[in-house]
Amino acid sequence: MAIEFEFTADQEAFRSAVRTFATKEIAPVVVEMDEKEEFPRATVQRMKEEGYFGVPIPEEYGGLGLGKVGYCIFLEELGKVDASHSAIVAAHTSLGASPILYYGTEEQKQRWLAPAAKGEKILAFSLTEPGSGSDSGALRTLAEKDGNDWVLTGNKIYVTNGREADTTILLAANDLKLGANGGVTAFLVDAGLPGYTVGRCEKKMGIHGTSTAELILDHVRLGPERVLGEVGKGFHVAMTALDVGRVSLGAASLGGMQAACNEALEFAKNRTQFGLPISEYEVIQFKLADMAMKIHALRLMVYHAAQHQDKMGTDPKAWSRLERYGKTREAAIVKCLGSEWASDVIDESLQIHGGIGYIRGTAIERAYRDARISEIFEGTNEIQRVVISRDVLGRGL
Ligand SMILES: Cc1cc2nc3c(=O)[nH]c(=O)nc-3n(C[C@H](O)[C@H](O)[C@H](O)COP(=O)(O)OP(=O)(O)OC[C@H]3O[C@@H](n4cnc5c(N)ncnc54)[C@H](O)[C@@H]3O)c2cc1C
């Protein structure tokens, strides 16, 4: 495929608008949000009003229609300012809205995607269970057929936006014996249905503005219109969502890395030790060079992957097997390297700050705690390496 990395004038204008929004409206609230560990309701409301809950969703369904490239621009800029806000929007958009766009019927798109893209409803995605994390095919939440209906029973954990979500894309076993290959189905589950309870919300190391909730399903009855994609093919739905999510996670990491590098630059130029700004010492200069290299490489990778996904379109039936494998490998590479480089860059920036970098309330201390989760969620980096190595062994480089 052609490699083009020019942003259009419209994309640059969008970047500039998001940057202004994030700096003026989000930056002032993040210290208090982090301290109080509260979901940032007011700024989430403002993001909805700006259309930011539907950036890549086509305009016909109420989104901004800016595709994956526009969406990555948005998350890169948001990621410069706060990881909680980017995680909230990404769980909603990448993991909640995209699977409806890719696999939903027209009726499902009108009923669940359009209000979500306009920000009238919040979405979440729920795959993980107490006994199945990386081994997601071993999930035990049961979807039993009863006439035309499905009855769901089980416990899901670690659901980002789980406390606030109006609807969750939830994976359950329609056949325990078949596992991931034919035995798992994706359902659209609305909060408030009889038998649906939000359980415990976790206390976390970072991304304090997000909720990470348990969902308890006690014989939740769903009509057939709530099956997303085909019965037994829930893993196609989940993996397509995760391919989008892993690239968008790379974009948010890219933003976090730039913010950390800028903090380090500013600090190094202004902190004097042994009679010189510490930026005069080669050890510090080389740390900055290493940061710049990682930022440069990740930027190319993120936008290449985003452009690639835009070109593939949103109809999974139109993709060849090789195209699907290529997309999944690329998304895993972006997620894995992006999250590890973000951790490296933020760690080195903290080191450049010396003691102040370790003090609660500084931007770099918060970034350090916030960044760590990116190596774990949306599939741990060990699992990304499993995905990449399997594909390399199967198809070669
Ligand atoms: C803050 C937060 C938000 C989350 N949000 C969501 C969400 O919105 N929706 C959702 O469904 N889930 C969510 N998760 C769950 C997350 O995706 C899982 O925690 C993650 O996939 C790992 O699963 P696990 O915690 O069970 O770890 P485990 O699978 O038990 O893994 C433990 C360790 O073993 C390693 N490991 C496991 N299998 C292998 C293997 N085959 N080869 C090599 N190493 C292996 C892992 O990499 C890891 O290091 C969230 C988690 C957190 C903490």
C-alpha cells in the first residue's frame, strides 16, 4: 500500500481545535480528578457536546466522520493532557461503538450506535472475567437460549466505563464446549435490565478518572435483536474492536510521550546543578534523544496503522484473511511498542526531574502511574507478542 503521511488542512484544524479544548477545559481539572478518584462528569459532558464521543463514526450515524486518522489525532492530543479522559473515550469509541459499526444491523446502528456517537449514551466493552483474562476463550458467563431469547448469567470484571455505561458489548458463552471457536457470542446489554447489577469498582494505581467495574448478570433476558454479529462468532467482533483499540491506545501513548518529553525539556533547561543547566550534560541530552527517536517512530507507526484501517473500510465481509491478519499484527505492534515506549519515555522524564518527579501532584508523577496500564489492558504485551509471533511463524515477515 502507498505510504502517505501528510495531514490535510482539515485534519490540522481539527488537531488544533482538540488541543485548545484539552488545554483549556481538561488540563485544569485533572489534578483534582486524580486526587479524588472521580469520573470527570463535567468535562465528559463537554466532550460529548463537541462531538468527541463519535470522532471516527460516519456522519450518517451522528459521528464526526473523521475516520481512524482523525480519531488518532484526537486521542494523541487528549493523551498529551490526560490519560483518564482518553481511556474513557477510547473504551466508548474503539471497544463500544466500533463493533456496532462493523457488525451491527442497520436497526442496531440506529438504536445503539447513533445515540452513542452523539454522546447521548455511554458504551463499554466486557470480555474479562475472574477466571479468564489473557485466556479470554475460557470465559464462563453463560448465554442460554430460551425460545427466541437469550438468558445471561455470570460475572464480568474490570469493565472500563462499567459504572457509567448505558450499554455494554458483552461476550458470553453460547456453548462452553466450543470455546472461542464458535462458542462465544457478543451481546448488546443495556444497564438497568432486570438482573443486571454494577458490582465493585476497583481502586487503581492510575487512570483515576475511569471506573473499572464488575458487572453481575443474574438471568438477564435479552431478545434476539441484541445479538451483535453472528451467534458463536463473538470473537470476530471482539478482535475487530481490539484491533481498533490497540491502534488508538498507541495514539494516546504517543500523546503521553510528547507531554512527558516536553516536561523533561522544560525542566532540563531550567534546572541548574554544578553551575550549569542540566540540559548541558550529555547524559541528559542522550535521554532526550532517545525520547525523540521513540516519539518519531511511534508517530509513523500509529498513523500508518490508522490510515491502513481507514482504507480497509468497516465491512469485515470485504476483508480477505490476509488483510485481517495484517491488520491484527500491525495493531498488536503499535500497542506493544507504543505502551512500552511510553513507559520508557515517562520513566526517563521522571528521572530527569529528580526528586520533584516523585512528588504527588506533579504531571510526571501522574503520567508514570497512568501509563503503566497500557502494557496490560486490551491484551497484555505478552499476549501481543503471542499474536505477532504466531503470525510471523505462519506468514513470515
Ligand atoms: C484498569 C483496567 C481496565 C480494564 N478494562 C477492561 C475493559 O474495559 N474490558 C475488558 O474486557 N477487560 C478490561 N480489563 C482487563 C484486562 O484486559 C486484563 O486484565 C488483561 O487482559 C490481562 O488479564 P488478567 O488480568 O486476567 O491477567 P492474566 O491473564 O492472568 O495474566 C497474568 C500474567 O500472565 C501472562 N500470561 C498469560 N498468558 C500467557 C501466555 N500464554 N504467554 C505468556 N504470558 C502469559 C500475562 O501477560 C500476565 O503477565 C481491564 C483491566 C484493568 C486493570
